Amino acid sequence: MGSFIFLSESKANEIETHQDSFFENQRNTSGWRGGVKMSIAIVGMLDEREEALRIIKEQIEKRGHQVILIDVSIGTGAITPTLKPDVGSDELARLAGGTIEEIRKTLSKEREKATSIMAEGLTKKISDLYQSGQLQGILSIAGMTGTFLSITAMKALPFGVPKLLISSVAAMPAYANRLADYFGVRDITVMHSVVDTVGLNPLVRTLAVNGANAICGMAEGYEGVRKETKPAIAITEFGFVDKGAHYVRDLLEKDYSLVSFHATGLGDRAAKDLVSQGFFQAFIDLVPASFSEYLFGGNRASGPDRLDGARDAGIPYILAPCGFDMISCGPIDRKDKGDPLWVSRNLATRKLLVQDALRVQARTSIEEMEIIARSVAEKLNRYKEKGLVKVVIPRKGFSSLSGEGGALYDPVADQAFIDELKKILDPRIRIREVEAHINTPEFARAVVEALQESFAMQAKRPV
């Protein structure tokens, strides 16, 4: 829905420095009412939620801050508002190349198109305000349509910028996957409203006042992402490589700042997103398995672009095959319900690890391991700087489940992955095989050595 606008690393750093200076200057004044006020955007539909928006505006202004009221009304409400916005829906429509009249005409037949236009305009406006240093926080109060409009814009703001959503739909199970595309990669704070926020009653008033005070507190206490003196490295991990990840961190933490991502799908999306934005100087991808889960429809799937983050950022990328040896297919009761994944992949006949009623891992077959290898090779072969890419393979087990004696032990399938990868992977991308299990210090040392090789290669490239 809508277009996402991301900032270049240099521009983001420039703006962050400006924002940090702004907040520090505020702290040095005689209270928040002295000096320049904080600027907080309030987003909502005036023709549906004027009462709540008015309370939020007044409460923020009582705290001594400036409000930028943004109206995203598209004609669904019955209120003729008296509250005047600082940015109207007509301006947002123009920013997206349309008009508010066109949006209202298409609303009944092409609602998705209409709301996408408004989301794009809102995203551009919020990004412009942030880039010019005029935005220190954003709050939205909304129903279904307003929620997706708002979080589209919030997603365009960098990590750390205060973002608060008061919504009656954020907890709806039917929209969990779609909402995860936003909440999974951005630090959006959600206040579930429990009740709808139209009209005015004691519950809505409480939500509005508390929400206003919350965003003020977040803006007043803002602390940007601290600039580390040590280079930052992203690393993926989950329970089946806990020891291996620990050994890697233990070897690197003295000289690097390591940020771990839980590789369960959402964490993978966040890792890819933040790596692409330039937060890290390298990416150690111990668990790239949300890519193979995407290929086969497993629970931890994160999408087709899962392996593209380091390519977009142009940084060293170290890939290990943890998780390629399994498909996450719980809960177990899917087994007897004609579930498409279980039926199409014939999972009931395979080696299974049933951790509990919800968590089930099925062993990937020889054919599937070959498919994974081909798909991974095709992705890595698209990297421009192939010398920065390394694949480190533990020959004695890709995870704690597939070593000798493990529930998913299948060395023939693991070897099929290795053989197929060697056939297709560009020879300029080094494959390093280690005669060790992934959860050993020996394998961790090989990962670190591969990283050091990539850093050395990076240092030699022309500036």
C-alpha cells in the first residue's frame, strides 16, 4: 500500500545529527516551554475523529509543544469539522499526483487505489517534515483505513524517531501478516484502543489524553541511536544455533558491536531492512532459512528479497546454511487436517521434531536441498562485489537438529546442498567447508576468518 521513501545513509546521518542537536538544545533550556518547541505531527481523519484529535492537539500544546495537524480524510466520515488542519487531505493528494476529488470518486469502487494515493502523499509529507528538521514525533489515532495510511508513513521514518499509533484494529488476527510488514521492521509503539475512537466519551477522552502525553514523553526523552566507536555487525540466530552464535559473538565483541536478529521471519525482515539502510558494516547470516521457508511455504518465511540486504548495502556478507535443513510446519494438528503444506510436501512421512503442539520442524528432502542451493546461488551470483561474499558450511551438521544423532540428521541431503551449490555458485564467491558442527568454536573461528577476509578485500577496493 503506497510508496515507501527511505533516506540515504549520509542524509539520514546528517538529519540525525540535526535532531540530536535539537533535542540537546531543548534539554539545556529552562524547561520544555522555553526555547523552540518540539514539533509533533498528529494524523487522523477530521471527518471521523475530530473530537479525539482536538483533545490530543490541546493536550500536546499544554505540554508546550507545537502541533502539526494532518487531515487524511477521504470522505468516509459524516462530520463537517471546525478544527482546521495544518496539512489538508487535498495537499496530500496533490503530493501523490492526484486530487482529493479523484480520491473520493474512486473510493466506492477502488478503495485500495484511493487509500494508496493518500498513503503516498502522507508518506512524502512526513518525510519532508523530518528531513527539514521540523518533526520530532508522530501520533495517529485511527480505524482500519487510517491505521494503514499512518503506518505506511511511519515506516518511512528512521529507527528511533518517536512513533505512536492509537488503533482499534492493530490486534485483529486477520490482519496480523499485513501489519507485520510494518511492525516487524519499524519501532512503532501501538496503543490498542479496545473501543472505537469515534465520537467522544470518557474512554476515548482517556485514550486521547494518555496518547498525547505518551508521544510528548517520547519526544522529550528522545535519545537517538548512539554512534558506536566500534563497527556494527548484524547477525541472525535462533535456538538451533545458539551455541554457534555465542561463539561467534565471543570472538568479535571486543572489536565490533554485534546486533542479533531472531530469525523467525519477522526478525529476518528487520535485519534485511536495517542492513539495507546502512546501519551495519557487515552481515553474518548464520540463519538465512526464512528464504528457504519462503520457497516452500514454511512458517518462518520472510519473502523473496531475504538475501538481498547486504547486496543493497555493499558490505561483507557471510552466509551459513543453518535452517536450510528444516521446514517450520506447526502446529502439529495441521498434520491430520489436510493442510496444503503437509499434503503437498508429504511431511507426515518425514523425520519430524515436535517441540510442542505449536512448534514442529520437518526435515528438508534431497530434492528440496538442491532447490535451496540453486536459489541461494542465483541470489548470491547477483552480488556486484563477489569478493565480499563468503559461504561457510559446517559439514557435521547445519543445526543442532541435523548433527549425528539429531532428530533431523540426514548427511546425504546436506551433501546434496553442498554439491549443488558448488555447481552453480560463481567461483569468485568462496565456499569454505569446515569439518565441524555449526555449534562449535571451530566453526565460529571459520566464520570470523571469512569475515576478516571480506574486510581485507573491501579495504583493497578503489575508493
